[in-house]
Amino acid sequence: MWEREAIGERTRDALNHKRSNGERVGNLAYGFRLADDGQHLEPDPAEQAAVAEIRRLRPFSSVYCVDSKWSGQVGSSPFPAQSFSQSLDKLKMHTD
């Protein structure tokens, strides 16, 4: 049983190391894109602008929607497998 725990710890440590070096781990967080080297993340200016607008509007509404052009259409989402709030939480991990 200890082997499973050791593998889990090594995996966690390896992923944390990649994150701390700005490397891609899993899906790309909204607001970032893959750099030309194919390994590191870099901010996506258009998506960063949308995130800034969302953060500005967040205190005034409990409804969020966003697409790549910030259309403001209620119910639109570029995240097929996750909610926007989950993606925003991932963004916070990259910007904190």
C-alpha cells in the first residue's frame, strides 16, 4: 500500500514542479495559451481582457458568460467540460 502512496506523492511533486516553472499541466486555463516552445504557458491578451472585464463585473452579477470575442451572450461558454467558475479558479492558480 505504501507504494501507491509513494507514486502519488512523486506524481504530485512532479506536477507542482512543472506548474512552478510555468509549464503546461493538463488543460490550458482560460486566459493563457501554449507558448511557441510547446511547453510553457503565456498570457493570451484577448482572453486576459475578458477575464479582467469579468472580474470587474463580478460584484454586480451572479451570471457569467464569455466566449473568445467576449460577446456577452448569456449561456455561451467555451468550456465544454467545465463551468466558467472552475476555469476561473484555474486562472487564479496561475496568477497568484
